[in-house]
Amino acid sequence: MTCPICGGKAIGKVGIDQFYCWDCCVEYRINKEGVQIYELAEDGSLVAFDPQNEFLL
């Protein structure tokens, strides 16, 4: 499995159909609708991925 954002292979499973990429630090879920991507906020909560965030990419 590879990360949908960076293509990295350092992927960890954190739940049912829920994964974390150690290369770009995003969490994503795979479901019937497709892939939902989240960034981790400073307080540890999940925030919807913002592709305009230049610090992530």
C-alpha cells in the first residue's frame, strides 16, 4: 500500500480501513466513497486535508 498524497510506503494501520503515513504525516480512510484524507492538528484532532498547505507537501 502507498500513501495517496506522497506515494510513500511507510504506512501504519490505526483502525479499521484507517491508515497513517509516517512520511507526510497524514491519516486517511478508505471506504465505499473513496479515500478521505486528514491532517493531524496540534492538539491531536483530525482536520480535513487542505491541499493548499505548503508545509505538508
